[in-house]
Amino acid sequence: MNYTVPTHWQELNEHHLHQLAPQLLAAEPPQPLAMLRAVFTPCNSWWARAKFYYLLRAVPATELLPYLEFLNTTPGVYHFPEVAGLQKPADRLTSISVSQFSVADTLFYSWFQQRTPITLRQLVAALYIRGQEFSTAELVQVAAITDRLPSATHHRIALAYLSCRLHIVRQFPIVFPPAATPDPEVIVPQFRPLEKKYTPFSEIILSFAFQDPQPLGHYHSVKNTNLYEFLKVFTKSILHHRHIQNEYDKLKTK
């Protein structure tokens, strides 16, 4: 009997993700048997399930555990599922504004700490939009649609958000340094979910809006800036600050 088993994140299909995400994002450790069933059943058919249970009778579950090893690597689910009536985020969150990201990330941090279903639903609503532009005024209307999605879909979307979040950390190491030692007098977001201190992006947006000169314009312009463009400019601002600080330190030593 032949089995096609994914070996990395990009090979997981939607059925895999809907089964795995609730396990991977649960507050309790994942159950190995449930994880194996998710990996070995690429679709929700009786034949796929029958093949898996036939495999368990023929091979000890402990010998199948190596097939789960790729799930211990950094998650790499960068795409979001379609939701009828709404616009989904582009892969790796490349389409969202820094304002939308600020709302979503605050909710993600809150959910990651508490794991409450209502906060997870709020996170999902913050990631999808009606029309072409994010608006907090429309979150209730968006939630009326996204709240009806199954819990597994909510978790699958949260897994994609986490993957994109970690991708952004890697893409912008100046903004998100590996060691949490921010430059003096520079506001930097605390971006790792297990840290007790959390600086929301709303504070970063305000700091940019009141800079002189204003690299991204006034407050309304800043908050509507594309997330990746904002982080590129923010990186330059941090490097510029470091340069000024270094020059000042040199003058003090003379």
C-alpha cells in the first residue's frame, strides 16, 4: 500500500493544515497519534483513514514519529485561505498596512498569552478586509463572516500569521534584533510572543508621525503605509540614529 507523506511545510495541503494547526497551537503539547493521523491522511475520506489505521496495525507508531520531525522546524505556512465575501492578506502579509498589522499583532500577542477562542476570532477578523482598505470601523461586519468559520480554520489562519510574523523577524533583523537590547531612546517593538514586555506597533506609528523630519508624512499617512515599506524606512531610521549616536560618542571622547 502506497503512502504520500509531506516532508516539509510547503507540502501540507489545506486538509493537513486544518488538522495540524489546532494541535500545534494548543496550550498543551500536541498528541503524537493525532499528529500522525493528520500527516498521513491528506483528505477527509474513509479510504485515507482506513489506510492510516491499517498502517498502525502493521507498523508501531514509534517508528512513524520521524515523519513528524519537520513540524519541529520554524513554521512555513505563508498563505491564507480564501473566505467568501472578504479579501484575504497576500502571502507573507505583503499587502497589509502597518495599521492593520498593529491591530492584528496586538490581538495575536493577547491570544498567544491566554488562548481564548474570542481573541482568536478577533485576530482572524483583523486579518481580512472588506473592499481594498483596512478599517477598524468594519471589524464588526468582517467578524460577522469570519466568526462562522470552523475553529480549525481559525487556528489554520493563526498558524499562517505566526509563520509570516517569524518571516518578518528574519527579514528585518535591525528592527527585530535576536537579543532584546534596543538602542537608547529608540522605540522598538518587542515582537516575540513569550516575552512579558510587549510594545505594540501603535506606539511605533506615533513615534514616526512626530519625527522631524517625517519620513512617512503625517499620522494618517504613516498608519496607512504598507507594512514592509514601513519596516524598510524604520530600519533606515534606526541605522541613522545609531550613526548619530556613534558620532556623538566620538566627540565626547575627544
